[in-house]
Amino acid sequence: TATDNGAVYLDTGTIEHCTIAGNTSSHVLCAGLYQLGGTVRNSIIYNNAGNATGGDVSKTGGTLENCIYESAPGFVRVEADWTLADWHLAAGSPAIDTAIPDESNVLDVEGAMRPKDGNGDGK
């Protein structure tokens, strides 16, 4: 929960392979990502709320590359209590196979190999 500019304020630098979700803010611009510069890549920005008119993202500069933020990412289970949610991607999620391949990041957060073709479409 924030009172100013959302969960992440980015002016410079890079955010990669992150999920920014379930945050609240009383600020009027956004509750998720407030971006003035820098790069956000291969990330999900979802379901951030509060008094924000900008919703999940308020952007005046920088770049968003291969991010899901304008639609539901398709998590297995979203709960009101975020500690009970299942953050894995469900079959059919629009986030599957969306990320730009990055050979330096071959393991997921649980230490498993990232699939090269997560939805089995050969791409």
C-alpha cells in the first residue's frame, strides 16, 4: 500500500521478469508502475487499485517491452488475500511465450528451467 505514485516509481534503470500486482495507492496517477524513464521488460503489471485514475501503469517516458498490463495475465488462482493466490500462469494465459528470450535467465523463481515453448505451438 502506497500513498504516493504507486508501488514502483521508475526514473532510470531496468526491471525484468517481475510481477507488480495487488498494490493499492491513494495517489491519483497509478497504483502499479509510475514510469518516467528506464525500461520494464518481460513483466506483468496487474490488479493494482485505489484512487488511481491511471490504473496499473502511468507512463510519461521510458519503454515497456513485452509486458502484460492491459489485460488479465491468466494466473492459476487470484484471491482477495494475495498470500493465498497461485501466481503460476494457467493454460491459455496471454503471458505464455510472450517474453523476449533471455539466455541469462534460464531458471524461474522456483529454480525450474523456463520452458522454451510453454504453450506447445512450436514458436
